[in-house]
Amino acid sequence: MLESILITIATAATPLLIAAMGELVVERSGVLNLGVEGMMIMGAITGFAVALTTGSVWLGVFAAILVGAAFALIFGFLTLSLVTNQVATGLALTLFGLGLSGMLGEGFVGRPGLRLGRIDIPFLSDLPFVGRLLFGQDPLFYVSLLLTAAVAYFLFATRAGLMLRAVGDNHTSAHAQGINVVAVRYLAVMFGGACAGLAGAYLSLVYTPQWVENMTAGRGWIALALVVFASWRPWRVVAGAYLFGGVTIGQLHAQALGVAIPSQLLSSLPYLATIAVLVIISRNRRLTMMNTPASLGRPFVPER
Amino acid sequence: MRVELVKRPQRSALFSALSPFIALLLTLLAGAVMFLFLGKNPADALYYFFIEPLLETWSLHELAVKAAPLILIGVGLSICYLSNNWNIGAEGQFIIGAIAGSILPVAFPGFQSPIVLPLMLVMGIVGGAAYAGIPAWLKARFGTNEILTSLMLVYVAQLFLDWLVRGPWRNPEGFNFPETRNFHAYAILPEIWPASGRAHWGFVFAILAALVLWFVLSRTLKGFEVKLIGQSPRAGRFAGFSRSRMIIFAFLVSGALAGLAGISEVSGAIGQLRPAISPGYGFTAIIVAFLGRLNPLGIIAAGLVLALSYLGGEAAQISIGVSDKVARAFQGMLLFFVLACDTLIHYRIRVSRRLVAKPIEAPAGHA
């Protein structure tokens, strides 16, 4: 029982983790992309539709990644090349993604989808208690953890990562150093989109293999909150994602057990928890100020 | 060849006026391409989408019904966005306004008097403002990101409404449908010209609100304060304006208007509470605010345009069989084009054929 709960917590946390990890890199480069929800839902419908029509789940996953990155490219073109307001453009991306996915997905409502199977690592997955949890998950669970390690390594142990952080902390100095600020940000934004697309595919191919309009249900926004919660540090995102996975699964189990609390109140717990967490984090103003990329959300036009 | 942006010395008045129209034109073009991909004749589709709904009186009334909440919420949001407060939870404030305003006709149906309707409107306004007060207070007190908190509260409001209409407020004579009892006659917001169509007084409230806020923004010190704090918080501080008071003010005004929109919609157009009372008005109003260039008078026009896109979606579904979801995609696309065209206000686009790097110039004046 406990083991199965822990496994479902991992499936609830993984999409949050993947999407938040992408957004973390974007924000570390000084760009605030509020379009995570829109890119995620586009990833969800793309992954579902491509998997269903081609019969290959992996093709669906890759298509979702591509579409997520392509959507991010629209955002990048507007905010980086046309220097539009990042908050408003991110909102536009979310609204457009929700609308377009609803339109494209109409023919797929109610159709049974394909599920990405889990992989069993021989012997290890037969270990008592932790076996299934650590070694018998779906492939994207491992991808999410590898992604975290890779992002942490990239940001803090490589030259390119240092450049990206420099761009995010002070784009004028980075420009003066000869770093191509706009190019770095384009790459970061597209990486963020790819991650959001993958997270969306996870929802429609692993978490609940079907297409439902608005099925992301605010997860893109929760991912954004997780980045703040983690004060822009990769491993803390893992902690945050699993905390939220825990809240989500906990309330689902409470609903199933028929706790005498209205199911709607239980369903609203993840959203209320997000608000609570944001308040707790922001109360410590010095910590927030210290960790926020200093150029976050500021437009940059190279002077020539 | 390279394309680059050159900052204008001052904002272009020409493109300030022109950019929403360029954006609309580009959206229509993109829409035509989209219909082509859907296998429909683009000219037909655009006709059914944007012209046909304007040809009949009843349909013009429907336009006013849909434009009322969009304009009410949009003008409120303009105060927020001008003062750099990102309230994106108007959908939630709309719902809570509708719920608060419905307390009298739903929970006290025996209380029937001409005073019920004014009380409902006031309660709707208070409810919406109070709900917007939560993210405002959290931002002013703790510096909590208002974008995320206001949005999270939308989901909470939707779930709360869902619980009410399925639980304590379900119509006792309603055969278990998830809806409240129908409002009694004193609780209905009247139609403007009952003889010709459904448009209710909410549309009049919307126009009045836009006019009042236009006056406040362009002719009063408060309006100056809103814009100054938005453009330069530092200059605002020197002028003695309080940033945290502005946060509260902007959120309360926009929440109050969203709440008024909510109760007007429920009491004027629907006549009861249901699990879903808004086709995303609170989010579409964000597009309305930007298309109207955050100017209340512009927002009236923008509200009508986006109301037309809702109607057009329904009309196109009936006449040429495209999904009414096309409208949502259209609306999102429109916001992209609006934002992209706004670039022309602040920047010139220079296309140069220079291939060799320009020699470094002596720094002119300040660096």
C-alpha cells in the first residue's frame, strides 16, 4: 500500500520536475517565460496524437519535445528579437496553447491512448520495498532525475553554464564580455520549451493516458512556483516537486477513502499549498533577493 | 543583410494608434491560413466568423452580452497592468463576485423586494474586490509573486463554485442537476430593450466603468500616480506615492469590476449559478486590455472585437462546421500580434546590408 502510494507520488511529481527544470534554466538566463502551461498542454496533445496515429509512444514523446521547443521559439522571437513584455507574451503563449490544443484535440477526446511502459531493471526491481520504487519506474522518471543532475552540473560546473548565469545576472556585463546574450537566451528558452513539451507528453502518455481538454490543470503554473520555491537551485526543485506530488496523491487517496471533507476542497489543496509555499519563501526577502537572477524579466537590446 | 531594432527617441504616436489595427489584420491573415489548413474556404469562414454575427439585431444583443464582462474586467485590469501589478486571476474574482452576489436570491429566496438587486450588485463588487485583495495583500505585505497567487486562486474559486452548486446550494426542486434555484424576478438584472434582444444592463455598467476609469486615468492625480508607479517605481517613490498602497488600490479596483461582471452575468444572462458560468472571460479580458492598449476607451472597442470572436466561433460552428474552439486559438494568436506590433511604437526596424563590422565610433555623450 505504502509502496504503491510512493510510486504514484513519483508519477505525479515527474512532470512537475521536468517542466520546472526547464523553466529554471530559462530563468537562470534572465528570461521569465510564463507560457509553461501553454507549452505543456501542446506537448500533451502532440504526444497523445502522434503516439495514437503512428502507434509509437516514443515518436509521440519526441514530437512533444519538438513542439514544446517550437512554441518556445515563438516566445523567444517576440521577447528576445522584438523585445516585447515577457509577462504579457508568456500569458499569450499560455492562452494560445490552451486554445490551439483544445481545437486540435477535439477528435481525440475519449479515445483510449497509448501508455509508455515501465522498465524493469533486472534483479534490482525485485528488491523488497524499494525495488519497484527505484528500479521499476517508467523511463521518463529516470530521465527527470538525469535531467536534474545534468542541469546542476551544467550550471555550476561548466563554462557554458557560467556564461548562462552571467547573462541572467547582468546582461550588460555579459555583453561587454563578448557573450552573445540573445543567442544564449534563445537556447535557454528553447530548452525550457522542450522540457515543458516532454512534461506534457508525460501527462498524456504516462500519468493518465488519454486526452482531456485543459488536462494540465495548472501544473505549468505550479512548475513556475516550484522554481521560486527552489530559489533557482536544481536539486531543491526535486524536493519541491515531490512535496507537491505528495499533496496531489495524498488528496486523491483521501477522496478515494471517502474522508468527510468535500472532494473539491481536497482538490484545491495543491493550489492552496502553492500559495502557502510562495508566501513562506517570499517572507524571507534576503534569501529571495540573493538567489533571484538579477536580470530576470528585463529586456535586453544590444547597443551597437 | 541584417535586421535590427533601433530605439526611437520617443514613442511613435502613429504606431500607437495603428498597431492594434495592424495586429487585427495580421490575425485575420493568419486565421485565413488556419482555415485553409482545416480545409475550409477562408473567405467564407472569415465571413461567418466576423461579419455574419453583425447582421441581425438579436445577434448584436448577444454581442453586448458577451462584451459586457470583457470590458468590465478589461478596464479593471488596465489599472493593474499600468501600475505594474500582474493580476491574472480575474476569472476567479469574477466567480467569487457571482457567488457573493447570489447569496440573497439563492440562500434567502423568500426575501423579495426591489432592494434585492442593488444589494446583490454591491455584494458582487465586494466579493470580487475581497478575493483580489488576497494576492494584493500577500504582495504588499510579503512580496509574494502576485502572478502565481492570483492564478492559483482561480482554480480554488472554480472548485468552490463547483462544491456550492453540487452541495449546499443545489436546487431542491432541480432533479439533482448541479445548479442553484432560478433567481426570482427581483433578482434579475433587466434587459435594456427587452423587445429586441437579450442585452442587459451589464453592458451599460461596462461603458460607464470605462468612461469613469478613462477620466481617472487621464485627468486626475490618481491616474498620474498609477502610470508613474508603473513606469518608474523609483520616481514614484520620490513623488511620495506609496507602492504598497497602489498594489492594494489596483487589485481592489480590478477585483471589484470583475466581481460586478460576475454578478451581472449571472443575474442578467444566466439567471442561476452553474458549475461553469464563464467561458474564460477573465482570461480573454487580458487580451482585451492589451488590444485596447490599456486605455479604457480602446478597451470598449477591444471588448467588442473579442466578443465578436466568441459569437463568430458559435456561428462558424453552425454554418461551416468548424469547432468553436477555433475562437480560443484566434484570441491567443491576436495577443501575440498585438504585442509584436507594439514593438513598432518604441523601436524602428532598420534593415542594413552592412557586411563588414562598423568601425568603433567615439562615444557620443554618455555611454
